[in-house]
Amino acid sequence: MKQAKVITKLGGFQVQLSTSMSYYVLYINLLFVGMMFWHTTAAPNLRPYAPWVDFWMFASFMLILVAALMILDYKFIYPSRQGFLNKQAYKHDNPAVADLHKILKNQKKIMEKLEIEND
């Protein structure tokens, strides 16, 4: 089915909403889930053993844990994920790769006609 030629503002809005904004919604949701977990489960079970632990200690611990996970993700998982996605994009009928092969083929022909050696 042929796609319609339309303005891209609606698509841009949807992409912005579904990608960038979803992270902020996720963080707000995580904050509320953490608060609920503290008040319903963690605090009642922790108070008999460590009455000095308060909500802000718990929140700080969770923040440090999330930051550590983000650092590990950035350091190890992100490069692996990007490398995998790049390989997949290169392999599977990527139009940009096809264009690059055409350009290199034409460049080789032009260099041969001009008698220029490729280093």
C-alpha cells in the first residue's frame, strides 16, 4: 500500500511523545512506586531491625542504585546494543548501504579513468 505524502509535524510530535517524554513518565512512575514500596512493604518490615532507617535514606539508596545501573548500562550494554543495531542495519537491505556501494563503485571507475591510484 502506498503511503500518503503528509506533513511531518504530527509524526514528530508522536516520536517526541513516545520516546523522549516516556523517559520522564517512567522516572515519575518509578518515584511513586518507590514511595509506595517504602510505605507498604519496606518500612514495616525494616523498622523492627533498623528503626533509624527513614524514607530519605531509602530514597538515597535507590537513587544510588539507579545511578550505578545507568553507569553500567552506559559503559557496557549501550556500546554492545549500538554495535548490534549497526550490524543489523548494515546487513538487512539498508538503502544507505546500497547507495554507499554505488558511490564507491563509481569512485573506483572515475579514479581508473583519471589514472589515480587508491591508497
